[in-house]
Amino acid sequence: MSTTHTIHKHLILQSQQGDQAAMSSLYDLYAKAMYNICRRMMGDEEVAKDLLQESFIDAFQKLPSLREINTFSSWIKRIVVNNCINAIRKKKLDTAQLEDGADFIEEEEDDFEYTQYRASQIMQAVDMLPEGCKAVLNLYLFEGYDHKEIGEVLGVTESASKAQYCKAKARIRKILEEERSQNVG
């Protein structure tokens, strides 16, 4: 067992007993990665910070019931993703907007060259997407949900999820191309 794993296990066990210092250390170890998930899914820094705090409060309240402490990392991530999904639902994500374009057909090949852009440019483009496209893109691309699962959590059809994913990719391409042409010209 690695030293890092042993330290994390020790912190988790102490946190399960209510040790505030251990909880603070766990927070420090996981907060940045969990914030990145919140920021990416919500597209708003303040909302992401609020959701991060809410997620850790939820996690620490539920921590005594965690039996498999080796799964802590995936367990906390699941809490964060679920809280983001719930926040998206609370925003009353316009399902009409999601259903719109359900017949959108994905191109057979996506030959767009994303590697010429910095990650920050792509993430800025993601932030500019409409809420429906952004939610589907994040759940599919970054969180590994399939379109059927996305449809279930967002209350839309599988084909609407696929359509929104295609629209999101097309919009990102357009935003990046427009930015590049502005910088060249």
C-alpha cells in the first residue's frame, strides 16, 4: 500500500470519527479537483464555489456511512456531480431548449483540430454554450455518462442528448474559429 494511500486512509478514518483537522486535510487534498468539476459543469465561478462547499458538507455528513474507504475519491466525485446535476435541475433547465434540435445529425467525421487551442480557450468556449448544451457536454465528455443516462438525469430523450452534444461541439468549433480569425486579422 502506498504511503499516500495510507495517509488518505488514516485521514478518512479520523474524519469518520469527527476529527475536524482530518476533515480540513481531506478538504485540502480534494477541493481543487472537485472545484474543477463544479466549475466545468456550472460555468460560473461563484456557483461552483457554493456547490463545492455544499458537496463537502454533504460528504462529511455522510462520511460515517462510507464502508469502502478505498473508494473515497470516486465517492466524493459522485456527490459533487450529483449536486451539480441537482443544481442544473433547480435552474429549471429549459427542456424545450434541449429537445429543440433532436433531429440534428452528427457529422460522420469530426476533423476539427482542437490541439491547436489551449485548454483555457476551449473551456472559455464551453462556458459560452447555452445551459442545455453545456450540461450535456460536461456529463458526456468529462463525467463519462452515456446519452441514455444523460436523458434520464436531465429528463430528456436520448436523441435530444445526442443532438445537444453535437450542437455543443459545433458551437465550440465556431467560437474557436471566430476567435482565431479575430486574432489573425
